[in-house]
Amino acid sequence: MGKVINKDKLLESVKKLNLSESDYEKIVGEKCPSIELDDYKNYKIQELKTACNAEILGGFYSNANGEYKHYGLSYEDQINLEGIKNNLAMNIIAEATYYASGEECKPYIKEQFLQLYNEAMSFKTERITTCKLLVNQVKEMNSVDLIKSITWEEVEWNE
């Protein structure tokens, strides 16, 4: 018994630009159904947003406490950074205790922690802004080849 070909999954791969229409036709043995340009755009936009979010959640590097270390930016980390920054800003606390990835908590004077917070927010904002710019470019594109050419991995960051 031969392999069962799932045409719907193959068509999704074409929409996601992982499979060409001609490859679809070779595999299935029939013409690829017409795919609207907006379908390609929507998949590319989702791909860009997913990659952006993954990069943000992957964290950033900082030397705010004198050593160049990685800091997580999970949703919980972002909430913690914001809360500590607010407590420092309102003088509820005079210094902070925080941690680099995989390390124990260490004390940070106010200026060190605010530097760490600012670097985290700059990292996050730069990614979000870049994602929005790329999404807007994709929305304006008129060809699949142009849409294919936009990738998150090609972005060069100011680190």
C-alpha cells in the first residue's frame, strides 16, 4: 500500500513558502490550487511575529552589574523587572536583588538595576519595532518572491 498524501498539509506548506507550487504539483500529480497573495502575506506576518516573540523571550546580555551576562526575558522576568523598577522609582526600595540566567540573586544598586532594566526594554523595543517595520513591508509587497525574501534571521542588530 502506498503513502497517503495529505493535500491540505502540502497546500499549507505552499502557503507558508516551505514548498513551491511546482513541487506541490510533482508530489500530488495535479495543479496546485490557486493561493491568494494575502494568504502568503498572512503566513509571513505570523512567522515574523513568532520569531520576534521567541527572540525577546530568549533574553538579552548586559554588563549592568560589571559582568557581561545573559538575562532571561520570559513573561515572568518582564513583570519582575517592571515591578522592581517601579519600586526603585518610587523609593520603596533603595537597591534591588536580581539574577542573571542560571545564577543566584545578587544585589544591584539602583543605577545598576535601572541600567539593566533600560537595556532589557531597549532590546525588546528594538525587536518589536523591527517586527512592525517588516510586517508593514510584507503588507505592501506584490509578489511571492519579495515576501519570501523577508526573514527574521537576516536582521542585523545593534548589540
